[in-house]
Amino acid sequence: MEVFTNKYAQDIYSKIEFKIIDSGYAKSGDEWNGIVKHIPYSKLYFIISGDPYIVLNNAKIPLKPGFAYLLPMGMSYEFACHTSMEQL
């Protein structure tokens, strides 16, 4: 396998800073739902199990177990699940 270095991307990545201000574990049923409007910080969801999704610009986007999702600050979206959801 050949690996290439992208100096432009490395420059951008070197300026990224993460600060965790809140963390936790959640396990819910279909009561996990709501609307987020212009959240003042980014959210990182790691989905463990279930069938959660977000609705962004009228598009329903499933959040799949085993994947992490970064929702940037300032974003507005709806969130819910059909039956259950477990996340970090």
C-alpha cells in the first residue's frame, strides 16, 4: 500500500483543537427525540446500538452502530430513534 502525505491537510489538521466539556453514556427508548437549534458547541456521538437518526435539511440520516458522528456547532437538526438508542 502506498501512502501519500498531503501538506495542506496536515497544516489544517495541526490547527484543530478539541476540548471535551461534557461526556456521558445514554441508553433510551423512543423517548429520545427533540429539536436542536443553533447549538453553541459541537457534539460527537458514538453509536453503540439501536436505530437513532437525525433530520437535517428535511433529509433523514440514520446513525449506524459502530460509527461516530460529529455535529458542528451552530447546526440545527431534529433527532430521534424508532425503538432504542445507546450511545457514548
